[in-house]
Amino acid sequence: MLDRAPVKPLWTPSRSFMEQSNLKKFQNWLFVKKGLYFKNYHDLWDWSVTDTDDFWESVWQFCEVKSHSMYFEVLIRQNRDFIGTQWFRGATVNYAEHIFRHKSPARPAILFRSEGDPLRELSWRELEKQVGAVAAYLRHSGVGAGDRVVGVLPNGPQAVVAFLATNSIGAVWSSCSPDFGTSGILERFQQIEPKVLIVADGYTYNGKPFDKLPAMRQLIGQLPTLKRTVLVPYLHSDAQLPKTDNWKDVVKTPFSSLEFTPVPFDHPLWVVYSSGTTGKPKAITHSVGGCLLEHLKALTIHQNVKPGDRYFWYSTTGWMMWNFSVASMLAGATLVLYEGAVQYPNMNVLWDLAEKAKITHFGGGAAFYLACMKAEVSLQGYKFNQLQSVGSTGSPLPPEAFEWIYKHVKKDVWLISLSGGTDICSAFVGGCPSLPVYSGEIQCRLLGCKLEAYDEAGHSVRNELGEMVITQPMPSMPVYFWNDKENRSYRASYFEHYTGVWRHGDWIKINERESVIIYGRSDATLNRDGVRIGTGEIYSAVESIEEVSDSLVVCLEQSGGKYFMPLFVVPAQGHELTDDLKKKINTQLRTQYSPRHVPDAIYELPEVPYTISGKKMEAPVKKILMGIDPAKAASRDTMRNPKALDFFVQFTQVKV
């Protein structure tokens, strides 16, 4: 991202917008109920991370969390690090119950569309009917509180129904998207020993059907703890698998009423997974109460989601943004789903959905907006009358993408750039309805999140690049990693670099406005003559060049303390990596940033390797180029385009 402070913000909230926001309602509630007054957001944030117990209890009370038994202590911290922290001890809650308290005949529960199909809707009545039926089926199958139910499903209503049914009975949910390879799915699900598996017969992507029945047969045979398997006919209505139940029959299971099983606050809600690009995926387990409270805070107070809004975030069921988007229903929103490719039949498909579905809050990965900008997508003729916010995550959104959104999408839209992760199934930094939006900057550190930028000595710094750290526990931090004896992997993942402090692995700067700039993963940080450079700066400059489609940069340590920084470039269609283009790239980097940003060499690349969730695989590529066995450097089953690594394997044999 650009390291400059624009004179004028791109967006400033109006007085009426601020006064009607949920954040303002929360501040008013704090004044009336507790006599607390804060002159601005930053004062409110200071209180939220200073009086931690009172803040989270206030969120609980303001959002009217329903507990079937009262808590007797808000926070009990047992270790120097955050592992073992207990929240709202004594409380018993149910996540799905809080979603269904918003059921209404006046609005749909879910709107959904898949490639080539019209927009459809699922009413609250039908959602309740299907969830109750699936919950009854699970109970009849011997599933109880704490048992695991897993799904390999496209991003349709069936996945939401399966999750809500699982949670309603106190069982634990976990899902993978069907584009995962079989071994990648097994690496995840075998860890948690599921009782029930719900699978689709396939999916459609970029106009092509992908039959997954052979892979599902293999999967079933290698999950010995399964008691039942359910097949969702997605590609073909007559799809069959031996010894499986059909979804069409399961959703007709008789039941008297939808009931919710209350569980302790720290009871597992779902298991999500680390990327697994460099090793076995970590089975990250989040609590029911922790996610409930965090999602109410993040979506209600920060993203200003209200009953009747329509919330969309482009995702798959294998990315935590699917979980986060489903959580919008906690705030009373209608959930909007899309299953398919963002470029099929053209790059306007999601914008068409935003217009037709009257989406209020629209979200996607930063790569999507960059692709729209690169393709010069025309949005003339779109009105986006209901659109209030546009969200971005997954990787840093560069300033030029901020400006493209305000120029081409909607000039008075609220752009929410946020960053967090699978680790907390939410965001650390994100939007604030009372603060302006500046190009290339994330508005704020979220309430209750004591985030700092640390230098190598562990000192908090301002206006300097530093490691993103969290210095106080949060409710949605993992309760544990599944099967992680003595929390060794958990502790090694976050707490070994700085004692007693969560190191997240991002390279950030907190500026004088208290907004945040993220420069990319710190483990992919470039070292040039002792100066650290974020990869986001390189991409921001290089990918703004018309002749460049995509790029990837790494920095390789050499003997004698030297470094070699190659830049790999995917030329735009109709272009080649000529000497003139190399000069143009170097000039752009030198002019926009500094001579240190200029690579040692530039190579043409067929395609950049990406994870399924859309992140550039810098660290695995670096390991391959350093001579590490490619099979150990990266798991291809977690990749969107596994063949993209072949170039680097061959490259090491020729160049390195």
C-alpha cells in the first residue's frame, strides 16, 4: 500500500448517518445505562481495551444475548498468554437460536443464485422447517452435543441449513468447499472424526460442471467414524451414492418444533482450518459464545447491519468469510449467496446480483476489485440505490482500488476494508460508521481488540512498520486446536515470538489518525539492505501498469547476509515481458517508492499460484526457490490452481 496521507478523505459519514448508526445507539446506551460518555471513537476504543470486562458485558447486554443460565464472571485469565481464558463462566447459549429470533414473514431469510440460474429465495418459514427436519434427522442418527457434522457443499442454502441444524442440537460443524482435493478434505476431517457427512454430487464453476461423486465415494471410505452420509443432488436431481440418505428426504423428517440445545459459552461451535499450504492444516476450534458475541459486535456495531438489510460476501464454504456472512443473520439481515465464478459469464455477474437482489452490504476479496479495475468493468447504468457499504478483505486493498470503487461503483458508499482471519473468524481492524475513509487505509482497530504494531524489541510503535500483535484476549480466539495436546501447536502459532502476546503475522503501520495500513504477511516481508518492505507495495505499483496482469515477489536469503529479490510477472493479454516493460516496471517502483523496491531480476510467469481463498502463495514459492522439497513446501490440495507451482519447480532447476 502507498505510504502517504491523502489530504481529503474519500468518504465522510453524514451527521444523520452517524446519529442513526448502531454505534451511536451503543454509545447512547452506555451513557444512559452506565453514565459513560466518549467524545469520539478513539476514546471509546481506549475504554473498550482498558475496562475489558465491562466492555464485553456491555456488548452482551446491548445486543440482548439470551442465556439459559446466568454467568457469574465475565473474564478469567489463567495463563500469561491467552490460552485457557474463560469468558462468561456459567452462561449457556445457542448460536442458531439468536438467528431465529429475527424470523419474519415480511422478508426472506436467504436469497441465492448459482451460475446460469435465476435469483431464488428461501422464506423464514421454509428455513425453520428445513432446519428443524435436519436437526431431527441428526438426533435420530445418534448425533448429540459435541459430536461433529461435516459438509462438502457449494455455497447454497443447503450449507446454511446444515450448519444451523447442527448448531441447534449442540453439535459441532465443519465444512470444505467441493473444489478442495480429496486428500485436502481428508487432512481436515480425519482430525475431528465426524459422525455425519453431508456432500453434494458436484458443482459448477466458470460454466463447467464438476462431478464429485467418485471423490465422495473415496472420502466416505476413509472416514471410519461416519454413522450416516447425506447426498445433496446439486448437479443432477437423480444423483445417487450407495448407503447414503438423500437430502430431499432428510428435509422432510418429521418434527414437532425447532428446539435449541443450550451449551456452555466455551462449547465448540465449529472447526475451521489454517490454509495448510506449508503443512497439515490446523483444526482451529471456536466457541459458541465467543463467536456469538464477536459477530454481534463486528456486524451490528461496526458494520452497521440492521434488520431488513441484505448482506452478501462472495465466498465458498471453505473460507471463514462464509461463516462470517452467515453471522449477518444474527443482526437480522437477509443473507445473499452466490455459487460460481466471479468472471462467468462476465465480470459484471456479482454487480448484477447486487442490483437485482438490492444488496445493502456487498463484500468480496481484494483480488475481485483489482480484477474489475484491471478489466475496466463498466458499471454505467447501475443505480445501487440500496447499497450502503462495500467490503474488502483477503489481502490488502491498494489505494487505486479504493479510488476505483468511489469513481465507478458509488461515490457516497462506505468502503469497509477489514482484516482478521480464520484464527478469530472475524476482524481485528475494519469499519467504523463515525470515521472517514482514507485511500489505502483501514478505518480503525475494532472495539475490544488491543491491537498494536511492535518492533523487533517488542515495543509499540506509531508511523512505523511493525508486527501486528494483540495484547489482550478476545472471546472469539480459539478455545483450542483439535487434538493439540497441551496446546503446543496453538502456543507455537501465536505466542512464541513475543512472550504473552498474540503475534498475528501481518506487517502493519498505525498512523497518526489511528487508522491502519497493512503491508502483507510478515513472513513474506522483503528485506532490502536491512530495510523491510511489504509485498503489497510491490503489487500496488506493478499491477497498476496496463501491460501487467498479475505478479508475485519473494526475497531469498543468500550466504554472506545477501539477498536476491526476483519479481515474477504475468503479462496482460496481448503483451509480453519485453526489456521495455521491465524498464517501465523498475521505473514505476523507483519513482513510486524507492530504489530498494526495484527487483534484482524480473521473470515472465504463466500464472501466480493462489490458495483457494485467493491469497498469493509467497511463502511456499520462496521455500521451493530455496530448495525445499515442493511436496513439503506446499499442499496442492489447498490451491486454486495447483499447476501454477510447476513453473517454480522447473525454475529452480534452470535458474537457481
